[in-house]
Amino acid sequence: MDIAPRIEVDPGRRSGKPVVKGTRVPVSLVLGQLASGMTFEEVGREYEIAREDILACLAYAAKSLEAEEVRAVR
């Protein structure tokens, strides 16, 4: 099931975690590799995904965080 452009979930694949459409590459893995310092080009080569897939992962993460509510507790 598509949950965002180029992002899908399937309960039978990667325990239902969001992945790049048509692959087994989890969105969280792509984000983690970028956070660790890999470039778009390195991530694309390593996981055989397009730049547009990487941008879709970032957009999905941004939209997911937009809905998150954090409350400071003292």
C-alpha cells in the first residue's frame, strides 16, 4: 500500500515498515545513512535507489514529524 509518493508499506515485507517503493530498503535506513554523513550519491549507489527516492524519504520523514506533538515536562 502506498503511503506517500515513492513510499509503501507491506505487512509481509520488513515487518510493515515504510520502504522505498519496489524495494526492501527501509526509509529509516536511508535517513540514518544520510545522518551518518553519506551523500545522496553514496546512498543511491549502495542501495540502488534514485535521488527521487531519497528525496521522498526525506519528505515522508518531514511530514511524519510535522504531525508529532512534543510537550516539555518540568
